[in-house]
Amino acid sequence: MFKGLYNAFKIEDLRKKILFTFGIFIIYRIGGHIPLPGVNIKEIVSAFASTYSGSILGFYDIFTGGALSRATIFSLGIMPYISAAIIFELLVPVIPTLAKLREEGEQGRKKITQYTRYFTVLIALVQSYGTTFFIESMRSPSGLAVVPNPGFAFRIMTILSLTTGAIVVMWLGERITEKGIGNGMSLLILIGIVSRFPSESLGVLRMLFSGAMSWIMFFVLLALIFVITAAVVLVTQGQRRIPVQYAKRVVGNKIYGGQSTHLPLNVNAAGVIPIIFAQSILMFPNTIVTFLAKDAAWGQTLINLFRPTGPLYVIIYAILIIFFAYFYTAMVINPEEIAGNMQKYGGFIPGVRPGKKTAEYIDHVMVRITLPGALFFTAIAITPIYIMNWTHANIYFGGTSILITVGVVIEIMHTIESHLLMRHYDGFVKKGKIRGRR
């Protein structure tokens, strides 16, 4: 593995991408520690820890790397951009104008991306407005106000700061996607999660040595984390390989084709996107209610119903993960396009007629293999909820965090390894396989 990293830095283009990505990470983490003007940081941290650590806002704070609980300019994180991207992904098949734009190719996709950015600003404005009033109403356990001098000036400054911060985060994510390694949206969430691992680990150790957690429970927790990590890697790497035969073609004096190969279909073709999308959907309405109507009776009832440890939250969370697993798989894999390319180059699946029948067969296989993958990822995602209920600790490095972390890391390794193999270097693993290797 270390030799693979060494070889990666020997390739100039890959080295620039890696260093650029790390540079963006540094900027993102610095922004996550710049406080909003007019907020007492010590009081808001204590208020957040005592009141909101086990709520939906505590879950949101994990994805922002603690920026929300520290009331920084990056408190909204990448979630406004993800929410806007989800909405447009759902609207494209429904609105003919957007569907036509996507069919136009690169130029059409650029226009949709531009519309997504505008909508991100609108969502960021709404969320920053709610966040501002929410921060104004917060009080620390000692009874002190989090905002010593509330009022119109504070609200305008905070709304502008939070909205600008969300736009900067969106820009940073797009720069990673364009010039760095991997998907910028996933990587920024990964950094937010990883940055919380040390503090969460210290919290568990404090519980262990204070007697709040037994040694048996501690070792069972470690075993669960290990098993979950291994299972996530196994399912993420899982493939259904459909045999493909290419007919012989005579071009001039040469014979092409005639070999047997396979079409690899991943059990988890959507990656970590369904988890991220489901989290974003559940966070957005509950966050707005928490900000704007937390003192109202109906608002408190809704917040209690949608607590991360509640049964209704778990059920809706599971349904959303399965839905987005199918939805995003349908977006990234086009059976008709695959079947058309196979037919174009003389390829066929033994026992299946080329063309429409091949597309139907591939679609049938994808539907069947996506379900167990989606169910497995759903089970992994809701595991931390029951771990928290069992250990009575606000820990989030169980299923969801490990799922996102492992999934994104494997995607990065796959991207780097493809560069290494293309330039005749060894990959990260000599024995075994990373997805995409033979």
C-alpha cells in the first residue's frame, strides 16, 4: 500500500491532483473554525453538547465536521448543495425542459449545474435565516445567552456569513471534482466525519474509564465496528459478472473479436450517494422546524417523532435509502446504452438476443442485485441508532459514518489505482482485488 502511495506521487499529474485536494481540505477545515461574529463560542458549544447532541442537529453536525456546534461560517456545510442536487435529479425526468437539456450533452448538463447552484443559494438563504433565529434563542446550561447582542444587525450579518460560507463550500466541492481526486461532495462529507473520529473515540474512552461503559461492552463495540467495516468492503466490492461473447470479424487481412469476457455489474452501483441523499432529505424539514417552530406544540411533536432514535425516523430512513439506491442506479447505468454498445462491436450475452432483449436482461439483473445491496446498506446505516440506545452514548462512527468513509476511500483508491495501472505501476494491493482490477 505504501509503495502504491509512493508511486502515486511519482506521477506528476496525479501528484498535483492529490496535493490540490489536500489543499482544499485545509481551506475547508480552516473555514470550519472561523466563528460567526457576535456569538459566544464557549456558551454555544456547551449549549449544543447538553441539549442537541442526540438530536437531528447532532447528526447534521457530524457531516459538517462540528462546524454547526461551533457556529462557524461553514455551519451549513455541503448540505444545501446536496439538497439542491437531489431536487434537480428528481425534477429532470419530470420536467420536459430539463430532460431536453440533459439530452443536449455537455452544454445541457452545464446549464442544469448552473440552475442547481442558483437553487443552492436559495436553500442556503432559507437555512441561514432559520439558523440565525435558532442561535439567537439558544441559552447555555448556565442560563447565559449565546448571542450577547441580538438584533437586526446580528441577523443580517449572520445570514450573509452563513450563505456566503455555503456558497464557498459548494465552490470548494466543485473544484475537487474538477481538478482533484474523486467526487468533491462526498470528500467534503468524508473530511467532516473523519475529523470527528478523535473526539468521538475520546468520548468512548472517557465512558470506559469512568465506569459508564463496561469492558465487555467496549470490546463488543470494537468487534461490531470491525465486522461492519469488513462487510461494507465486501459488499462494495461485490459484482455480478455477466458473460459476454464477441463474434469474430474480418477487417482486411486481420481477424478481430472471438474472445470471451464479462460485463461487471456492481451490487452497490450507487455507492454512498443513497445514504447521503436520504440523510439530506430527513435533515432538511426537521432542521427548519427545529429552527423556526421548536417552541410550538406541533413543532415539538414533529421533532420528537423524527428523532434519529425513533421508529418513524428509522422506517422513513430505510425507505429513502432503498428508493435512492434504485433511483441513482437507474441514473448511472443505462441498459439500453450498454446493449447498444455491445451490439455495435459484435458482442452478445449467450442465450440472449442482441438489442432490446439484452437491455431487458441487464435491467432485470440490475433490479435483482440492487435490492440485497440496498437492504444491506440500510441495515448498516441504522445500526448506530441501536448502538446508541444500547450504550447510551452519542456515537456516530457505527454504520452510516463507516459506510460513507469506506465507500469514499475505496472510490479514491480505485481512481488512484487506475492512474497507476495506466502508467504501468503496481496498485495498492498485490494480493486480492480492488474493484475494477482483474
